Amino acid sequence: MTPSRVNSRLVVFIVALIFGVAFSLPTFLNWDRGAKINLGLDLQGGLYMLLGVHTEEAIANRIKSIAGGIGVYTDQNDILIDGLRFDPESLSFELLDSKAKGKLNEYIKQLNGVLVKEEISGGVSRYFLSLSDEEAELARSSSVSQAVETIRNRLDQFGLSEPTVARQGVDQILVELPGIKNDEDEQRARSLIAQAAHLQMMAVDEANNARALILSEAEARALGSIILPDVYDPSVRYVVKQIPILDGEHLTDARVGSDPQTNRPVIHFTLDSEGARIFGDFSGKNVGKRLAIVLDNKIYSAPNIRERIGGGSGQISGSFKDKEAADLAIALRSGSLSASVEMQEKRSVGPSLGADSIKASAIALISGFLLVAVFMIIYYRAAGLISVAALFVNLFLIVSIMALFGATLTLPGMVGIVLTIGMAVDANVIINERIKELLYEGKSALKAIEQGYANAFSAILDANVTTLIAAIALYAYGTGPVKGFAVTLGVGILCSMLTAIVGTRGIFEFFAPKITKENINRYFSVPKGAL
């Protein structure tokens, strides 16, 4: 190369080539170091699940949350109430202090979407609270969205590579877990997904706990309490107050530690400032009584309160295994599910099927690439060879960019790459034909190259922009494999614009001074006699 013939477009093309090769090699050679493309479920195998969300539970949990808030508010403001109870659709309580009605009503007005009914009998006001239809529907819909985010956060912390968690329809969630290779990992993942991880601190009903084994559920509810089993011995039951003192919404962190006495794993949790204050106030007023640590409606411990517990921290102890404690800590940190989920469909995709898909797709990609390359070289000679070089750089760029962004390659994504190669060479065909037309008109090689690119640019730009818009729409509104196709198609279009329009022109301009009427056929397959 002489410095005078080196142009900025050629420099950009060379930089793109170096960049593409450098950052795509870890993927092509499967190196342990460096960014690599993650393979999707259909290519490396894994677990496919379709989950159903019990959205009605979200309404009951919303009612319980409102009941807990009223309990805390009235306690903090010394407002006397009695008979605070709730069922899945409503809650009720009696206001014993009529002078505090104004203050209580102001608090209730701040509760969004809550319908209030008041009955007065014997000078005592009894309140009945329920959710409006709009608020109930919002709770159902939000429970699914919240479950999607919670499950995604749990799986991210679990260490899985690029899990897919997406909402399906009204109350279903699609989960794809690439890389699940054995039954143990599958079971851990399923347990982590399905676990509600609903942490509560509940006061033991000391007056009725001695009758835990003979008390019925209905009798307990009539007393404003519920009966919960011990997590390790279901025959041991506790009667606890129905309204929790605290729940998981005040949890800010959960970490695995070790009990210095037993050396067993324990989970240390931390509460936010509001939770710490409520916890401290309750423990200070109930010294000598018991506080139950409840997780998913099972009691892990019910220690006696010996003194006021400040600092907003505590621990959950039990006969945990290391992995169980780690997974539980992940579930607690990620937040509880406002509604439980159930498995509706499960499929395991074996790695052999993924290997077959990769092999078949690779054959299609390589054969399609070679056929295009042979056609271009035979039909356009040196110009076709330049187009093939641009295709190579285009392929390297697609892989390197997807690797750097940690994208997941699926079978539809590989189809997108094949389609992109066809679209990229289509741009070169248009450019080469425009250049040949100008050469037939008697233009010089340099002039034909310059005007040929100018004439072809608008058609190429329009075609690529419209396809890019379609790719963006597919990514925005599609799910799973459709998104994978859209990503590779969109990245491929941008890369082909760079290589087909900028890169090949830089190469043509470099060789333009060497092109004469005697060798024009070698460069553009134009017979000498035609000029």
C-alpha cells in the first residue's frame, strides 16, 4: 500500500476486521477467557417450564397487608381497636375510641382502591374494608408482573446464564433455563422458582397456644388467630395472631452465616428503618412473650423475647444444608411472591438435541455462505471477491458484538444470521451493477465507483431501514425465539451497512488506480470490447 491510496473508509474496514476477529475468537474457539455468545435453550439444552400464577392469592395478601398497616398505625397512635380480622376478600375491626375516628378515617382515606363500610351499634363503630374491582384487578395483574421480576432476580443470583423469564397471556409465565444438565440442578431451580419466600414475624397467642392441638382452624380464626405447623415436626403446632407484626416487605438483605454453637448454616436478615422501628417497639412491649419466625406459613422458631431487640436484624435457624440455606437467602433477597405459582408444563431439552441443532444450523450457514461466495466470485470476479471479504467481516462483527453484549444465540437467531448474509450480499450486487452500468457508459473506474455507490445508496438505505424497523418491532413485542431472531437480524443489518457501503468502497478506491480497460474484465467482469 502507498500512503496516497490509503483512505479513511479502508482504515475503518481494517479496524472493523481486527475488532471482529479479536472479539469473536473466544466464541468460535470456545475459550474460557473472553466474552462469548451464550447459547439458548434450543442449542445447548436445558429446562422449559410454563408456570401458572394463583392471582387470587394476591388479593388476600393485599388485604393482609392493609390489616397489618392498620394494626401498626393504631398501635403507634394509641387508638383502641378490637377484633381485627380478615379473610381473603375483606377485613373488619371495631373502633373502641370514638374520639379517634377522625384520625383513623384520614389514614383509611390514604389507602388506594379500598372500599369502606361503617356500621354503628351501641355506640361502637365497626369497619369493613375491601378492595374495589379496579384495585383487585390491578393486584392480580401486578402479582404476575412481580412474579416475573422476582423469578428473574432469583435465577440471576442462582448463577444461570441468560435465563428467559417472560409473561405469557394473563396469568402464565414462561421460563427457559439453558445449561441445566442434571436432576439436582433442575430440582434446585424449580424449588427456587416456586418458593414463595414470604417471611413474617408473628406474635404467639399465649392465651390459646396451649390448646394448639385441639383447636380447629375455624375456632382459631374466631379468636383472631391462625394455627401454623413447625417446619421440622408438623405434629407440633402453634397458635399465632392472624395479623403479622412484620412481613418481608421490610427485608433489605439476607445472608448465609454459621451458628457458632452448632456450626450449622443460619440466615441473617436485615430490616429497613421502618421495620427495625416496628420490631423494636413490639419486642420492647412484649418482653417475656414469644415471637414466631414464619416462612411460607411454617414456623422455623418461636423464641422468647428477653429484652427489646434493636438494630433491625435477626436470624433464621434450622437444620439447613449449605445449598438450601444459600437458595433460601437468594429467595429472601429477591423478594417474596405475592401469589404462588404452579408448574403447568415442563420439558427437558437434552444437550444432544442442542448439538444436532447447532450442527444442522452450521451446515446451513456454511453451505449458504459458500454458495453465495462462489456465485459472487464467478459472476463479478475481483468485485465479487471483495464482496465476499465484506461478508466475512460482517459475520465476525455480528458474533463479536453479540458476545460483548452477552446476547443469547438461539436457533431462530442463527436463521437471522443466514438471512443477514443474503441481505448483505444483495447490497453488494446492487452496488456492482450500478458500477458496471457506469463503466459501460464510458466512465473511468474511479468515477464509476464514486457514482455507483451514490446511485445505489438510497435503495440500500431504504431497504435496510425498513427491515431494521421490523426487527425493532419484533424485539419490542416478541418473546423468546422471536427476540433472538430480531437481535441477530438487527445487529446484522447495522454491520452490513458498515461493511457493504463503507468497507467495500474503501477497497475499491484503493485498487481504482490499477483498473484499466485492459484488466477491467478481471475486476468487474466487463468485456474489453464493451467499453
